Amino acid sequence: MKKIVSILVLVLGLIVASCGDSNHKREGKPKVLVFSKTVGWQHKSIPAGIAAIQKLGVEQGFEVDSTKNSELFNEENLKQYSAIIFLSTTLNVLDAKQEAAFERYIQAGGGFVGVHAAADTEYDWGWYTKLVGAQFRSHPKGTPEADFIVTDKNFGATEFFTDSVWHRSDEIYNYNKLNPDVHVVMTVDESTYEGGTNGDYHPFAWYHEFDGGRAFYTGAGHTDETFSEDLFLKHLLGGINYAIGKNEVLDYSKATTQIPPDVDRFTKKQLSVGEFFEPTEMAVLPNNDVLIAQRRGQIALYSDATQELKEIASLDVYYKTLNTKGVNAEEGLMGLQKDPDFATNNWIYLYYSPTGDKWVNRLSRFQYKDGVFDLASEQVILDVDSQREICCHTGGSIAFGPDKLLYLSTGDNSTPFNEKGVKYVSNGFAPLNDIPGHEQYDVRRASGNTNDLRGKIIRLKINEDGSYDIPTGNLFAEGTEKTRPEIYTMGHRNPYRISVDQKNSALYWGEVGPDAREDKLDTRGPRGYDEMNRATEAGNFGWPLFIADNKPYVDYDYETGESGITFDPEKPINDSKNNTGLRELPPAKGAYIYYPYVDSKEFPEVGSGGRNAMAGPTYYSDLYPNGGGLPSYFDGKTIIYDWMRGWMKAVTFFDDGTFNKMEPFASDIKVNSLIDMEMGPNGRVYLLEYGSGWFTQNENSALSYIEYNGGNRPPVIDDMIVDHTSGKLPLTVNAKVDAKDREDDAISYVWNLGDGETKETSEPQISHTFATAGEYRISVEVKDAQGDATMSDVISVVAGNSRPEVAISLNEGTAIFEKGVPVKYEVKATDADGDVIDPENIFVSVDYLESFDEQNMSLGHQQVSAAVMGKALTQGMDCKTCHKEASPSIGPNYKAVADKYKNDKKAKSYLQKKIVAGGGGVWGEVVMPAHPNITQDETRQVVEYIMSLADTGEKVKSLPASGSIVPKPTKDDKVMVITASYTDKGQEGTIPLTGMKTVVLKEKGADKPE
């Protein structure tokens, strides 16, 4: 009987197992998706590759879809595929949501095949680098012949080879970041061709299980001919079959990556705007009050209860040079932070520059209680020697770790600009001048000096009486000769804002980098980079001997101009005459993110332009009541930001602390020179914005916090159209709004017709008649079923006066122009109200452009002057951070620039080049950032705006209403734009109206304007 029961159990188990397998097996043929989007180099072999894979599918029994559309990377679409093939994709091809969807696909059991340039893809996404198995580094020219060595014949992509050597030609990649966990099945013998850099072990094809899925990569596939090679096709098919695996239904219950929240769920709630004068650092108190330090010594309090800002203390600080003209000292009140036990001990820590003959920056703490900041309660903790009357780099950020250790950042206190009147200068590279009397140009005396507290992040254990002890694990043990035990990390230039992870004590900081625009690796070193850094233990982070990922500088003799040795990051040597510390420094550590002025291939997310890297907090929802102000998606992510570029990013690290990826954080929120970011006790992310100008009070300085809406969102209005915006009485207008609700709720419309009447409709349109002359402002409020609403823009309607119409006639209806060949034109204006046309009110102008956006014309866009467009550009770029129109800032105001160059015929060309290339020295020590991505048209418009501010006594005159224009374009101008306008005198009870017309002519022989 027992045997019968056992047999029944066994049979039942087999039946259940069999049913389980059939439930997990996909129905029908396996399906693969070939993805071939490129953002960088586009391989000509991609079509041949797609066709070859489609042919393999027909022959081998799997279906093939192909696309360049990254929007298809969503869960609903991806789950139908057994494998995804990245066919010579290049650079960043997926956004943050698409990356998350692909990670979930692999975690659910999906398969991946990477072909050739798939390794030249997604450099700033560490997960993808591990999945594909390596990153492209370089390749020799052409497609050299080489021996490819089959190292494992027990795999589908190599089992058919009869010989262990596959001799062929291809473009052969050299690789970085090879994943040591992959199983290599083929290598390339570098001795058989020129240009290999991976050495004796140069992997070429591999496979591995990764994060729940399967991945295969081959470096072959560069040429069309590759996809007709029988052996390569078998090689590729073996990899595809491995990625398809058992063709099982994906199990998304195993996926751990979350999909990022929609960016429109984030808003900025402003608490105080325009009231700050150079804010530097803030501390959010347990009751949600905020203390704000301002560089000139003032401490402000924002009261959460009264929602008011007021000054509560003022320190006497050194904040400007006293005896040196033309130098912007950056000292003052630089840092502020609350004690971890502030609720019970009321200590507030400040880092500031006390006035007097003692040149130091001081870390002290003060009592603050019940709105009273007691300056007399000061306990001095630490003085950091500082050379004054020079610029720059102060650091000054204060943070506490979960173990209540205090961290303080200090800058290198060195001048990054070229020294005047000497032959050999730094030129934006590391300042290494140790000639006696030139100490401010030698950073090795500070950042590279183990016996100096400048250019460091200091870590202290603060005792109850205000003294400090040295924590275990700092860089140098107490008593070590020629060192300071307070140092936790060294080799910093200007670690301006730091933060500490409140769970694991990881230290984060942004490093503001030097200004060299190009590499001079043999003579000086690399170009300038800003850095994002992370430390989980004490270390040397390189400056001034190294930068970025340990790119080395070259020793330089400032007396002879001769270059010396290239510094070694494994054994850095500080042989400066000004060094009072150890000669041999700890090995250097590289940054996890680094970026120059121009676009970065390694980190394309960061953009280009001016740089100023900052580190914000690491978020954990379980540290705050009700889960905090952000969704759990951001748990464990560190927020970083750039003061100049205006972005915020969320950074994810692997469990071992290495960089995984960065993604936009609250990217719809605009910030104006964000200088500090801090978590409040309720989980809100607070923002402190310095504002657009330097060394001044800014109207757009602000204290705010980020609010996340995880629930219902109000409707979105895409557009509102009114068919008539002027006309005779009675005037009937039809208005229509294009709106949608993001949660698909029913929506209603409340129309404000500007005459005191409102109407509610269930349809997105309305008709209304105005019987009385006047100007009426029409708008609509769109509401969803939850009661949340959005207000449209206002459209002005003038009833009782018709807008004049303007026509431009050209000789023979021409649509082209030729330099020097007259273009005859005639402008006529008509008025539907029957008014006599006044010729004095006709204005005609001509402009020349490199191109013209005809789509904007079809939308009713009217060409305005280059000067007006240029002003708008300066407000949208980072120019506003350093320059203002007429008032002072860190850089010259625009009017001063205009007056300086108003009589210089070459000024416009010079200034255009200056905007693109950047540079300094004309207006003192200020360095203007490069703008490599700005177009020639845009630089021309910016310069036209600036030069229009000069007082030349000239007024813009109109061309006559009819006549001839002799085209005078510059070399690059391909488009001629004639603009005409006419303004009527208005009717009784109404305002005057202007009609405008623009015609566009392309240069003879030029392509059609874009």
C-alpha cells in the first residue's frame, strides 16, 4: 500500500511539474526585438544587420521586430520579447523611464544580445555596462585582419568552429570596464594586428547570466560583409539562442527596479523670494524653521509659523579685500549647520572669517534658542589658516553623519587665474608655482600638503565642552609627523557643498574644477573638469596633481617654462618648496562623475557650459514621518546639482558603492543658482537659491522646498485659441481650449470673458458676442472631477477696432535674393474700419539670418529684432549668473561692455567668438565659461542686444514703404527677412492696434530655409 501511495505522489508531482513548465513556456514562436537607435556614430552596416537577423529568424523559427524608437521600451511592449538585440547602438539611447523598463525586463528573465557598438552605448549607466560586459575605449583605423581565438567551444556561439583560430578582418574595439563575471568564449590576438591596447588578454565575445536574465555580446559586426559571413551568422545565432533561452513567459514579480515618477508631479513651493543677500548655507530646524547664513555675516531666520524672514544676528566678518583692488575675496560667513542634538542642546555651528589681523577661517558654535542667536555664547572649535587679499576657493560647508561626527570642507585658498606680469603662468591648469613670493599660485602648499587644513574635508568628534577629538579612521593617525590628524580627505580644490549619508556615513561633495579648455597632456595636463565625489573611507582625491578619474598633471617649471614628470596617481609626490607636509602622498582616488565645459561622452546627462558641481542629500523615506516628501523610488539615491547649469540629478550606486547611473530629478523645476539643498525633518527637500548675479542681492534669490504630488494632478492645458482678437462691433468670438486630464477624469470649463461674465461648459469651446467697445481679457479654468484646476493664459480681445492688415509685394513675386542685386518691394496697409492709412506709421526693416524656422511662421510667429531675441537668450542661458544689464555683478554689466566696444568695427565678431570659446583677463580675474553648443545666429543676437545698449545717439529708422533693398548678407547668411508693421490710431473706447507681416527670401542657390 505504501508503495502505491508513493507512486501516486510521484506521478502527481510529475503532472504538476509538467503543468508548471507549460504555464511558463510562451505560446508560439520566440520573438526578438532588434533595437538600432544611434545618437553618436551610425554604422552603415545596421540595415544589413537587421536583414541578416530577419533571415535567421525565418530559417530558425523566431520572429523579428526592428525599431529605432526608444519609446517602445515600456513594460507592456517589452514583455512580448524573448530577447532584445542592441545592434550597433551608440551613446545615450534610452531615458530614465526606458532604462528602468529595460532593467525590469532583464530582472523578469529577459535576454539581451549586444552587437559591436552596443559597447559604445550608455556610458553613464553602470547597470548597462555590466550587462553588455564592457565599454568601448578606442579602435585602430580601418578593419585590420587578425586572429580571433576561440577559447570555449562548449557554447552555442562557438561550438561549430572546427579550428581554435578564426582569421578575419573587422573593426576591433579596445575595451574599458570589462566585467570580470562574464564567461569569455573568444579573444583577439593583439600580436596579429596593430592598435590593440587590452594586452595579452583581449576578450572579444562573451556571455553571462546577469540580474535575472541572460546576456551575450560580440565585438564583430562593423561591416556589411560581416552579415554575409557564414561563420559570423552562426556565431550571432548562437548568442541569440542563448538570450532566448527556454522562451519562457517573463516573471515580473522578480523585477526590483522601480519606474521613475512623472516629472510633472514635482513643484517648487517658494517660502521667501528676493530677500537674500548672498546666501550660502542653511539648516532646517526640528520645527521647520530655517536658518540661513549670508556671506557678509548676516544670519536670517525663516519662521515656519509666521512665514516671515528676518535677520536675527550679524557677525563682523572679512568678506572683501581691504588693500587689493580688483579682487573678489570669497570669504565671509560660509557655512552653517545645526547640531544633531539641537532639540536638546541648541548649538548652531558656523564657519566664518573673523575680522582682524589674524588671517583664519573659524569653526565655532553658538547658542540659538527661542529666536535669539547668542553671539556671546561662542565656543571656538578650530581655526584654519587662510591667506587673505587673494581669490579664491573657500569651501565652508558643514555636515554631520549619523554617528554625530562633524565634517567641514575647506577650499585650496589659491588663485586660479594667470599671474600678471610674468612669463610662465598656469593657463587654467593646476597652479604649481613654488617660486618664493608666489605662494598664492602654488596649490601644493594647501591641498597637496598633509600638514595644512586647506583643500581638505575635516572630520571631528565634538565634545560636550566644545573641544574635539580625532575619530578613528581619519587619513593620518594622531602623532604622525608632518600631518594634521583632523584631515579625513585631502586633495580638494573647492568642495563647496558636502553631505553625509544618514545611514552609512558615505561622504559626498561636488568639486569645482579648473578652467583649461583643452588637453595638453605632454606639457601641462588635462583640461578642466568639475567632479562629483564619494568617500566611504579616508583618502587623497588628487588635486592639484590629478583631476577627474585620476588624469595626471605635468610638473612645470615656472622659471624656465619647461615641463617635467607626469605625476603618478599610485605614488604622488609633493616636492614643492612650500610643502610643509609629507613628500610622498597617499595614492590618489578618482571622481565617480567628472565633466568639462563641453559635452561629456562619459556623462552626457550633465550637458555643457559653465560648471559648478554640488552635492545634496541621500534620501531614505523611512527616516521621516509618513514616508517623507518624496516617493520610495528615491530611497538610497543621492541628489547632486550644478549651480551654473541649473540641473538636479538623482544618482544611484551599486551595493559595493560604485557608480550605477544618474537621472533627472524634478527636472521641470527651474532653480536660479542653487547653492544649498537640505532635508527637512518632515522629509521635504529644501532649496536655497543664490540668484542670478554674483556678490549682490538678487531678485530671484529664494528659499523653497520641493513638493511631490503622488495623487491626483490638475488638468494640463496645451493651447487656447480665439478666432478673432479684434474687430468691429458687435464682435462675436469663438474660443476653444485643448486640455487633458492626466488621470483621465472628466473635465469642465469655466470661462472668464473679461466683461464681468463667467460661463461654465462641459465642452472645450464657447461663443460670445461683445457689444461694447473695449479691451477684454479672455481666459478659461479647466477643472477635473476631483476639483483640481488649471488656469489658461490670457488672450486679449479688442472689440470696436480691427487690427490693420499689412502686405509686402516683391518684384515678380521673387522668393530668392542675391548679394548686391536689388530687391524691389512695396508695403501696403489696409484698415477694415475704413480709417485713412498714415504712411508715418509704417515701419519696414530687413534682417539676415543663417536659417529661419518656417514652422514658427506658420504658427503666427513674427520676426522681431535681433537685439530683442538676444536679450531673451541671455536670460535663458547662464549669462545672467555673471552679468546684468546695467547693475554690478561678478562680471561686467552689458552696458559697460557695449560702451567699451561701441567704436570698434571688429567688436561684434570678437564678442561672438568670446561667447563660444569663453575666457578671461579682459575684465579682471573673472573667467567666462564656454558655450560650445550655441549657434552662430544666437551669438549674433546676443551681441546685437549687448551693443544696442551703447549710447551712440543713433535711432533706428524705418526703410521707406516702397523701394529697393540691396542685400548685404555676411558670408554665412542664407536667409533675408523683410518685416513690415503698421499701427492704427485706434477707435473710440479702444486702444491702437498693430498689424505685421514678414516675408522670407532664401539666398540664390541655397537650400530651402529650415
